[in-house]
Amino acid sequence: NVSFILQNGHPVLTYPRPFLPNVAEIACLHCKPAKKLPEHLENFIEGAGEAGFIYFSMGSSVKASNLPDYFRALLMIVFRNLPQRVLWKYEGDDLTDLPSNVLLGKWLPQQDVLGHPKLKAFVTHGGLLSVFETVYHGVPVVSLPVFCDHDANAAKAEADGYAIKLDLFTITPEGLLRAIKTVIRDPRYKTQVKHRQKLLLDQSEIPLEKAVYWTEYVLRHKGAVHLQSPSRHMGVIDYYSLDVVVFLALVLIGIYYTTKKLLRLMRILPKDEVSIDLPRKNIKVE
């Protein structure tokens, strides 16, 4: 008995779905244009020159400091061999043996970073909001899914052509380095994410305005009951047509056992031999 649902999705980012009138998609409600970065970040990025920089973040649900030691060592190898500089969202203490082209930050203004013109690629865990922000700002992705919806989000992004999905548990330094270089050098990834960005931004109203409008609409019309599906008044049997399913199942069972019985009778009963004596006539031929 829900009056209205504000769905965090969009056919460009997730999948097209048939919705009732009391559902509105408001993906990227939180997305916003990039602002100028803090001075220390801007200076670090400017020092990268034409090579640009890469942003690495595993989101708020996966702390990089909790990742296994071997994985952190793997990242060090990869970052050290990149011509780009790397911004790394890292919540732990400063790492030893940190490459000179890497800057750590316990918190980074992600959307301002993603919207920076010198950003070349985003290495992420594939969280839904991060995927939305990626397309909103038009950045190619290398995804390292960890749990929950990460794998599905990464697979969809890869299928759409703007991401490469890697397995966090079988990844190698060579594989990650190759993936990062591919999304940067192969123009197809940038082209696809820019195409998705164009589709996402081409809306009649921004998601925030849509959310505000429908919230006020429901309040104005005291719950907007006229938008709700009549199925909310149906019981489980009616909603799932269980009576029809049971009837059809009984019919099929009846046909099965009737056919089985007839076949069995045909095998048991002996074949009757019927002899017919026909009268013979003598035909004389002259």
C-alpha cells in the first residue's frame, strides 16, 4: 500500500522496465557539475601534464585500508608503472614505499574529481552511485566488484562498452595495468561513455525537480490512490491466479493418468482372432 515510489534507476544506466503510474525513475538525483578542486589536489594534477591522472576509489562500503596486503602491493606495482598520476582514496595510515606519482586522500570530492578535464580513467568497485556519477561525468571505467550489486553493475557497464570488469580475486598486476591502459588508449570506451552521458542528460526535467513534483503531487491528492494498481486489493490466490494454475494442473494430471491407463489396457487385452467364412460360388467359364 505504497502511495508512490521514487526509483533510483534509468534505462541508460540500468535496464528498461515497465512501471506503474506511481513509480518515477530519479537516477543521478545526487549528481552535480564538478567544482574547482582544492589547491593541493589541483597542483598535484597539474604536475601530471598531458598524461593526466587516474582516480582510484573503492567507495565508502569497502575501505582500501582493509584490503589484503598482497592487493595493496599489487596496486603499488601497477601505479608505479603508469605514466599518469594517481589519486587514491585511502582511509588508513600513510603507506610506506608509496610511488612518487601517487597521492593519498582519506576523503576526496569524488564528483569534482570525476568532472576534471584531465581525468583519464576511474578504477572503482562498481557501486551503483559511483556508476551513475561515472556516466554523468563521462569517464571510462575499470571495475573491481567486491560484493552485493557490484558485479551486476560492472557487468552492465562492460556490456554497454565503457568499462572493463576484472575479478578482484584472480587479478594480476599485468591484467590491471593492461585494463587501465586499454580504457585510456582505446577511443571506443570514451566514445561509449560520452554517448551514455548524452542520453542520460537528455531529460525533460532534472531528477530533483521530478522527485519534488511527485512528492508534492501525492500530498496534494491525499495519497494519489488513483495511481495505485488495483492488485493491491487482491489476495494471494487472485494475484497469482493460483486457482487457474491448480485447475490446469489437475487437467494435465487427469490426461496423463487416463492415457497411461488406456495404454496399459491395450497391452493386457489379447487380440481377438476373427475368422470369416465366405460362401464359395462355382463359376463356370465357357
